[in-house]
Amino acid sequence: MNMIRVRMAPSPTGEFHIGSARTTLFNYLFARKNKGVFVVRLEDTDRDRSEARFERDILENLEFLGWGGSNMEWYEGPVLDGKDKGEYGPYRQSQRGDIYKSYLEKLLATGTAFYCFTCKEELAKLKEPGKPFFSPYRDLPLKEAQARVDNGESAVIRFKVKPEMISFVDEVRGMIEFDNSLLGDIVIAKSLDEVLYNFAVVVDDELMKITHVIRGEDHINNTPKQIALINSLGFSLPTYAHIPLILNADKSKMSKRSKNGQSALVKDYWQEGYHPWAVVNFLALLGWHPEGDKEFFTRDELIDSFSLDRVSKSGAIFDTEKLKSMSAHYIRSDSNLLSVIDTLGVDFFKPEWREDVDKLNRGIEVAKQRASTFSELARNMEVFYSLPSYNKELLVWKKGSIEEAVTHLTYCLEKIEELSDFSIISLENSLMPYAEEKGRGDVLWPLRTALSGSDKSPGPFEIMAVIGKAESILRLKNAINL
């Protein structure tokens, strides 16, 4: 059995998209599960829209997500700030022009492709809506056509699709059948030096020995054209798997920016501060249904569990609340959050917070319990570094009074001034007996609001353990003297 080889072929015409990320992940998981090779090919033949910054964005995201080429034996393709890996390159279509030209010339020589000189105006007159277009130049001798091209006459290259039924077994959707007599003569190149998508991918997949093409269902209609080209060129037919599109909550196709502000750009989820592995785990479940009710996976567990036969045919709904829930889970359970946050390259924390890394880490451990993103985590941590102004009435618990609140705060202040151990446990042991005696709410509410200046914050013992003894004493004195 030949080694399984899959490919991810993004176009660097925009920033890395959630849909591209999910397709990349499925290809990566399938390759790793089957001990195969994961190929990245940049389809940059759109000369007007392809940009180096978009290529870099793609490669940076692949590296960050663990799907890139750095020191990975299962990877082929462009490497960020390095040389391409693999023996079947170049891995940028813009560098494969001579290869495409040679195969175009073969099709022209056999008469299965031809130069078409029909201009836009003629095409509008000749092409009937809903019917295949057969060019009046399809039988023009190549020698005559070539002479016209050499004289500067404008022409595209069309391919004569055989009028036959095309069928293939899709690993996700089962048997799919097309009537290729409805296609007519399709354009495969603007010239010998500028091929179009369907032709380029067929040549690339053959020469790069791709065995499985795993891509979005929006490519299904390209498949009969590609199979016709594959058959004409005598190439091997890969196995196809067309995975469902990602949909918004209203079941519309996910675009770069939906009406409700939900982004489809991967970078926006890093900017917002979703836990990186939560994003990967979430994407894996968009259209793939593992056995059982398991929801949270490690990388190895995803690789071991993934299979195409459990990929759904129907569209996958992008549920932002579900993503937030998964991110909150990973944020709470991650014991090394600061280093994870730093890998995103986003300044969630103020520079002065990093002057005391121990305090920063203490704050993270407390604030992460109520955070679903790193930006939310940072907002939760503001209380450890600054105290907002507040009205003294905020210190009062339910039917209590200012005088009672001050009495309780004064007691707490005296007790914590005596402490040398300022851990959460030590603080609880010192103050909880008094709180149990006087009433938890009556004591802990004014204590928490005095420390945070807010009615919503972490618990008072957690706040004090983070900000330390001196700052705790200062905040309590300020509250007493309001």
C-alpha cells in the first residue's frame, strides 16, 4: 500500500480563515492517524490578489498550531523563514509555471485542449443560459491556432470534456455522480503561462503523489472537471472526501465577518485571547463526531480517534458560546498559562504587571477561574493592580449598616496585621471563625468590596493573597476612612 499523502492548499489572497484552519486540521489528523505525509501547497496563481504577508500569516498560524514544517518528519511544503521541505516541490504554484506549460502542450498536441479566440461579446451571444458551451474553435488545427497566438491574438485554452457520466466514491458522502455532457468546453488556462485552478491542482496532486483530497464541500462541483482532466492526462485518481461547510448560527455560510460581528479570521481569535488548544479542539468537532460523548481531547487523542467515516455530511454550526466554554475549560485547567499567553504575541497584560512575575502568576491562578478568554482574564486581574473609586454604601451587606461594616473591617484589619503567612489558607483560618460567628455575608461582603471596589470580584482571601499584605492593609484602611 502506498503511503498516504494529503495536502492543504490555501491561497495567500487573504488572512488565514477558520474554514481553512478546520480543513487543515482534518488533513493533518488524517495524515498523522495513518502515518502519512501532510503537504502544504500555496496556490498563489492569482497574481493580483496573492501577497507575501498573507503567505506569512498562513505559515505562522500553521507553526503556532503545531501543523507547520519546523522539525516535523511528516510535513512537506514551505517552511516559515526557511527552505521548502520535500522532494516534490516547488510548493508554490507561482514557481511551477514550466511544469504546467509542459502538460498544457501535451493536451494541445493531442487535440483534447485547444486555443479559443472567442471574445467576451461573442461568448455572450453564443453561450445559451443553462446549456454547455462548445467553442466554434474546438476543431481549429493547432498549427493555425498557434500562428494566431504568435501574432498576438488573444486566446484562452479550453479543454474538451468528454460527454460521459462521471462517478466517484466520496469518503464522506458516498457515491456521487455527474453528467459531464453538461460541462462543454471548459477554460483551463488564460495562456500557456497562466493556468487556472482546476488544471493546476490536477497536475500538482499527481506530481506530489497526493492520495487523498480532503476539502470543503464547495469544491464538489470542481471534482467532475478535475476527474475529466485526470483521465485525459492518464493520472491516478485520488480518493476524495468533501467535508461540510462551517455555518453561522443562522445557518448562513461563515464569511470573513458575519452580520453579528462573529469573525471568520483565525487571528481575531488569538487577538481576543481564546486558549489555542480550545480553538483546535473546537474546530475538530465542527463536522466530526467522535465515538461516545467525549468532548475534550489532547493532540494524541484527536489523532488516534479521527476518521473520515465519522465526518458529517451536513453543515457544521459555529457556536461561539461553545467555543467560549471550551476555552474557559482549558484556561482553568492549564497550569502554565503565562507561557501559553506569551506565545500569542498579544499584550493582554500591562507592561508594569510583568515587573512582579510572582504576583502576575498568583493573579492568573485566581482570575482564570472566571475567564473564558485571555482578554477577559486580563480584565478580571485589574482589581489586583488598581482600586476603582466606589461609594461607601457598597460596603453594606443587605440590611446591615455602615457602622457594622466598619466594625467588621476594623476587626479584619487588626487580624491580618498580625499575620506573617499571607496565603489563602492562613487568611481563611484567621478570619473565617469571626465570619461564621457574625454572619458570613455581614463580614465577607464588606471585606471583598473594600478590597475590590466592586460587587463582582474574586473572593476576599484570593484577592489578599495576590495583592499581598501591605496593599491589603492599605485598601482596608481606605475603606474604613471613607
